[in-house]
Amino acid sequence: MKKVAALAAQMLTCAVCIVIGWIVKDNWPAPKSAGNPMAALAGMAQTVATARAEVRPYNKPETFVAHAEPVQEVDLLPQVDGYITDIRFKEGDKVNAGDLLYVLDDERYKAVVNQRLADLEAAKANEENAKKYFNRLENIVKTNPSAVPESEKDKAEAQYKSAAATVLQAEANLEVAKYDLKKTKVYAPISGQIGKTAAHIGDYVAPSKGTLARIVQIDPMRITFPMTDRAYIAWRDSQRKGVEARHRLRLILADGSEYDHQGQWAFDDNTMSRDTATIQMRLSFPNPDRMLIPNSYVSLLADYQQPPEFPSVPQTAIFDAAGGNVAVWVVKDDSTVEMRIVKTRDSYKGWCPILEGLAAGEKVVISGVAKLQAGMKVVETAPTPNEDIDPDFKPSVAED
């Protein structure tokens, strides 16, 4: 019975406390902001890191996968047949236009030249005799028109013309023989790097037997890359406005290093690919050290010599807003915040350029963004130093 009585007393005490609580709640004065939750939030100060919008250059490069190709490449073919008697280069050498590369046995071609010279001299002698005979008949006709039959005169004229034609033919044959003799020596038609030779001293070569070697021009080197139809229209528009001349064209090599030289636009193709909706663009890069290898792939970076400047904020200040917009929290003079819709470009190196909606010098929240509401008071603190905000930042190294 004692246990039951104690339990009943505890239950009575709890009931009394509940009743007293209801009475106090109904009579206690309500706070002024009880009906306005936003006002309650405004009275709560949130600690945030802030930074001012700075005017900074924006030079985010467009990146393309590009292909290195030679401006010229030539297959050396023998134009006459014969045995190779000398090779004047080493495989892989850099050769200059006009360098002697192969020498073929020329004895047969020299003999042909001498034969054609003899044929020409005989033809000239025959022409001279025919000319003299024709002139003699003409002189006779001038003094006595009936002394020479007309048929004899026509025959002499025909023989003279035939002899003159034989001289022309002999001269042409001599030129062909000299040309063949000249072609027993194979010269480099362009400057570049010569590859592996397909023939060696003592080999018999002929035009039908294929290529002797290939020369590839290595300086300058052509860089090609595909550009989409939309990007091409934008590029043409910038070229029309004179912006193209301010472009900077750089390469990243296969090992990740930046190429030492900048390129220049050479030309763009004259048709668009139906399959990919891209057009091939071609640039020219100096290649004195042969760092660009034909048929290799590189990354092309295209930006500006003098980049445009925009009011910019750290990337962490940007957040997604309703309607597919982006926004920032702006700290006003009374230490409250307001959400501001802005237009931006892609962030680069931790900073985001603002095209519309924010002026240079305005203060934005860069840390603690997720906890903010419009009208909320904030307590500002300096941001933690990092390489995005400060380009000269160097992390401290902990001592052992």
C-alpha cells in the first residue's frame, strides 16, 4: 500500500507542474518577433568570411586536341634508271634544298649526250647545204625566171625546210639527253629531315622501283585542330572585329611542359565536315629545336595577349539560385546580407569574373554561404589564406 500511495503522489505532482506550465505560457508576454521568423533570423549574427570584388584579368584558355604535321613532305623518286655510285647524306640528317643526295652511274647518259651532239652537228651541216642550194636557185630565177623549173625550185625549198626541222629535232633530242644526264644526280627539293634510305650503293634503281627516301619539313611545323561550327562563327566574328590579332596560341607537349614558341594562324579549311560539324584550322609554329614531331598530338591553348578585365570574386562566393541563375551574398553597410543575381563566365584559377550584377569594391560572402538568409546580420572575419585568393600564397611547411 505504501508503494501505491507514493506512486499516486508522484503522478499528482507531475499533473500540477503541467497545469502551472500552461498557465505561465498563456500569460507570459510574447516576443515581438514571434510572428516573424525572418526577423528572428535577422537578429542572429552569423560569422562569415568576406572579400571585396576585385578587377582582375580574365584569360582562361580554350583547349583543343591538336595534331602536328609537316608543311611539306617529299618522296624522292629516281627519274632515270641506273646503279647508285654514291650517297651523300646520313639517315636522319637535316638537309637543305639543293643538297646532293644520290649519285647514279652516268657513263651511258654522257655517251647519249655526245651522240645527240653529233646528230645536231650533222643536221646543221645538212641544213646549211640545203639552204645554199635553195639560195642558188633563187638567185638564178631572179636573173632568168625560166632557167629553173618550178618543180625543182619547190623541191629545193622542201629539202631546206626539212633540214631545218631536222636541226630542231636534233636540238630537242640533245636537251632530253642532257636532262637525263642531269637526273643521274638526285638533289633535295626542300629543306627538312631525311629519313631512312631504301637504296644503297650498288643498287639498281628506276622510277618504277619506288621511293629512295622521304624528306619531311620540320621548321616551321603545322598544327591542325578541329573547331566546331559555332566556335568557328565566333572566331570569324572576332577576326572581323580585329580581336583575332590579339590571340595568343600556345602548345602543351606530351610531357606536360609548355612549348617555348607561340604560333600564328596559317589558314582554315574550305569545307566543314558533315560527320562531325567541325572545320580543320591550321596554325604555324617555329620548330628550330625539333621538339614538335610530325604526326604527334599536342594540346593547344588559345587565349589573349592582353586579356580583358572584369570585377571578380572567389569561386566559393558563387552559388546556384532559383530559375537556373547564379548569385552571391552581398554584405551591405549595415552588416546585413542580400542575395544578388549575377551573370558570370567560367571560373579560372579560383576566381569568377562577374559580367553583370556586381561592381568592383562590393563585399561578398565567400565562406558560410549555405547558412545565410536575406536580411541576416553577419559578423565578418578574414578568409583563410589560400592559393586561390592570393596568387603569392605559399603554404607553411611544418618543422620536424
